[in-house]
Amino acid sequence: MNLLHPETLVFWTTLFFLLFFFLFVKMAWKPILKTIKDREASIENALAEADKAREEMAKLNADNQKILNEARAERDQMLKEAKELKEQLISKAREEAQHEANKEVEKAKIVIESEKQAAIKELKNQVSELSISIAEKVIDSELSDKNAQLKHVEKLISEIKLN
């Protein structure tokens, strides 16, 4: 038996290959397949988690955009309310100022009218005093003479009869 003979060599090579293949299948094939399947499952899980994370990020972005839009709307509403309040306060202040001005004008009119009446009264008093003074002087000058006095009395009597 010659071991180096090509037929023998093919036989032994085939036998060793089959024995190696059988041992490989029994010992290494199942763990390798298990490792590959585990690796495939972990990759699928990672992809699923990545998709889930991507969906969550999209949801969070949508929620953030919604919150941002709500905040903008609330800000705009607050600005609008503040503007309305400002306009109301300005309008109220104007009304109060106008009311106060009208009150002051009315007070001034009353004061002016009372001062006018007082001035007129004072003027009347002065005119009456001057008139009496002038009348006294005129009467004194006219009545200094006895004949003038008699004429004046007769004139007054004649006026009384006519009335």
C-alpha cells in the first residue's frame, strides 16, 4: 500500500475532509450559525430601536413645534391684550383730564362771574355814592339861595300833581 499513490491520496483526503466536515458541523457549525443569528437579531433590534428613536424624535419635533406655535400665539395674545389695556388707560386718562379741565373751567367761570357781580355791585355803590355827592353839591349850590329853594319846592309840587 503506497500512501502517496494518487488514488490513495484522494481517498485519504476525502476521508479527512469528510471527517473534518463532520466534526466541523458537529462542533463549530451550530455555534457559528447561532452567533450569526444572534448577530442578525441584534442588528434587527438595533434597526428597530433606531426606527423607534427616529419616530420619537419626529414626534418630539412635532410636539416642540406645536408648543412653539402655542407660545407664539400666547405671546401675540398677550401683546394684543397689553396694547388694548394701554389704549384703555390712555383713553381713560384723557377722559379724566378732560373732565378735570371742564371742572376747572366751570370753577373759573363761577369765580369770574362772582367777581364780575362783585365788581358791578362795587361800581354801582361807587356810582350811587358819586351821584349822591354830586346831587348834594348841586342841591347845596341851588338851594343856597332862598328864592331858588322856593322855586325848586314849587316845581316839585307841580310835578307831584302831574303824576
